[in-house]
Amino acid sequence: MTRIGLLSDTHNYLDEAVFEHFKNCDEVWHAGDFGNGDIAKRIREEKPLKGVYGNIDGKDIRSQFPEQLIFMCEEVKVMMRHIGGYPPKYNPDTKKELLIHQPQLFISGHSHILKVMYDPKLNCLHMNPGAAGKQGWQTVRTIIRFVVDGKEMKDCEVIEL
């Protein structure tokens, strides 16, 4: 069982409350738009970090994180991209990559809109944790906590900051 803390779109602001919410998590995943390398450094001080760069991220983040990340978490294939869309309205590049890699879990950020929805056509769960930072039009900052247990993704919790 792997406990995941998921966030995105921190835009140079990392609420310390995130660490309290993620204290029992095994890993933190960031779906892009960190803002700067200090955000990644701070997260790494607490937990192992996986992530992708976002459209606002500069060289410091782009040198540490790829545009797209594909990995296994237990028996679940995960694909993460910052800009991706959502079922069935994926952007063209993301749609192509989803068809090639066929993940069971697709994570994106960018929209600042929290979404957790299943795509029956691709047999894939999509998660966008919304925005954890203060920059943007969102009125509520959100993060997600969930568990990967073998092939199952479960115990998904949305947390408002």
C-alpha cells in the first residue's frame, strides 16, 4: 500500500498545512507549475517527490522534472502531464500519449479545477488536484490524498486548504 499526496499549481506558494495533511503519505506527486525550485526542495525535505514541469516553470524546475512522467506505483501505471485536459476533452498531444501508454491513472494540473473522474473509454482514472497556490482565479485551494494498493486506487480525499 502506497499513500500519495497530490498537488499542483503552487505558483511559488507552498502552504505549510500541506505537510500536516501529507504527514502519513509515502510520496508527494506535483503535477506542475511549481513556480520555483525552492518549492520542490521544500517538499523533498519532507517526502520523496515525483513531478512534471508546468507552463510557468523555468529552467530550475525543467532541469529537474520532465514534461511527461510515466511510472508504476505498485501495479498501477501512472501518466502525469501538467496540461492534459480531462475525459473526454483531452488536448491532442495528451490523447495521443494516453492511447500509446494506456495508463490506469492519468494526472494533470493547469486548469486549477479539481476533478476526479473515470474515463470508461480508456479504462483510466483522471485526477486533477486543482490549485494549491494562491495565484489564479480559484477561490478554494485544494489538494488530494489517496492510496494505491496493488491494482486499486482508493480512499481518495479532497482537502481544502
